[in-house]
Amino acid sequence: MLYQARNLRREYDGRVVLNIPELHLEEGRVYGLLGPNGSGKSTLLSLLSFLERPSGGNLWYRNRLVRFDEPSLLPLRREVVLVDQHPILFSSSVAANVGFGLKMRGMGSRERNRVVEECLELVGMRDFFKARGYRLSGGETQRVAIARALACSPRVLLFDEPTASVDVESRIAIEAIIKRIHQERGMSVIVCTHDRLQAARLAREILFLFAGRPSEFAHENIFSVQVREENGANRAWIGDTVAVDLPGPARSGDKISINPKSIAVEPDTGGESGPARLHGHIAQLSKEGDRVRLVVEVGVPLTALLRKKQLLEQGLTVGDPVLVRCPEHGIEVLG
């Protein structure tokens, strides 16, 4: 087991920003870490890279309890490296930036240059060996930061929004680099991202955080609702025209989340609308792994995830009228 955590908590000024009852991450895998802003993703990465101490709970790394004192943390920080969203390079050459950690460890210049060249080759930056760090673009800087991390031969690489500030060409290159690192070097990788499609392209397993806690699914389709009882049902109104039945009690002003995987979409053959039957049309389609993500306009935009086979069998495409069903089991009251 790469990481285990139990009752892991992090507080800032008395405010709990991360509260994870249980966490289990296997070695040698690529994980995607998803969640909205403020969900605790970056805080979790800081704890997993041993750059911050938890406020409570226990963390195990490779089946050993982590003791958060400096003598114990130094060897762990050599095995786990975090590549920040906005990496900072020295004004010296790219080669000096990549080889800095090796120089601090006492590696000779000949061996150091060999490792630096190898790592720059892997990230497609070999021709920038003598370039100055401050003259690089955002995408180039990110790739050099990855090479710098690789030069220290870590077991684990953590990425915090690695493509958030780069262009499309650099995003494609960085994603290819992450895949190559895992395939060729067998490293464990955790990628924090807001991009669900990117997570699906890179990772076999996805972790979701919401309000500092693990969630079974990424909270999407989040709406503030007005709640009233109608015909014995606890009904939530989204705006003036869209209503859904809730699985439990809620109050007006609460937020709900509708799981996109629970939403049923089928061709609209007519019939009356209602809480169980929302009429709309498909506004957008995009591939996501073995599924297709639909944005359906029903008075408010709803995101649904359908399997490709199901979509093909139904023959649905952009602009088609559809009937949308939001079952109670797919709705969570967030408060």
C-alpha cells in the first residue's frame, strides 16, 4: 500500500479544511484528484508530499506510520515530489535548475549532466539545456519542473493542476509526459485537476473531494433550491420551472447535487412534464472515457453521463428533444 490515512485532518485558524476518515492508495497506479475550489485538494497533496503536518489523525506511507518530525521527513521528501501549479525556476540555465537537487546531494558534474540530459529528453526539452530559466514560457517551465522532479528519482510524483496555466499544445505535451513517466518508470502518480476529461485520460481511478471530505462522486449539477411539500413528496424547485423529488428533508436555500451518472436521458416522445419527467434538448456532447457527457437544457443546464453504447442505440445527437429523469437516489442534499 502506498498511502493509508485514518481520521486525517487539517485545520487553519480553527477551520477544518480537510477531514478524511479513511484513505487507501495503491502503489504503481495513476490517480486523478477532482473537486471544486476549496475542496481540500491542494491541502491533501501537501500532506501526501510531507510538506505540511496534519492537525490530527494518522498517515502511513508504504505501510509505515509517518512521524512528522524533520529527521523522519527528510528521507520521505526524497521519495515523494510535488510539482506545483506555478513552479519557480532559478535565473540560471535549465540544466542548472534540473540538476540542482543532485548537486545538493553531492553528485559529480559528469554523472549529474548525464541524468539532466536524460530527464530533459524525456520531457522534450533537451534543446533547452543551456537556455535561461526566466526566458521560458509557462508550458516550458512546467516541463522543466517535471524534469527537475524526475532527476531526483522519486517513487511518487504529485501534480497540482499541471496544465492550468498553459496553452493547448503544452497541455497535450504534459499529459503525454505524465503517461510516459508512469509507463516507462512505473512511478505512482497523483494528478490534481479541475478537468474531468483530463482525469479520465490520465487516471484509472478517480478520487473526489467536496468540502474537505471524500465523496462517492464529483458534485455536479449543484443548485440552490426552494423546498415545499407537494402531494406528500419533499419537492425541490430549481428556479420557477424545474422540480425534483428529494430523498430526504431539506430547507429552502439549501444546495443539492444531482449525480450525472444517475440521470436517465431518452428520446422525447411527448407526454406531460413533472418532477420525474423533465422535457429538454441536448445542448452539448463530449466523450469521457467509456461514457459520453451530455449537457441537457431543461430550463436549467443539467450534465448527464451515458454509456456510448446507450447513446448510439438511442441515436441521440445535439439539438434532439429528450426526456430527462432525475431519480431520488442520485440526489444529495448538501445543506
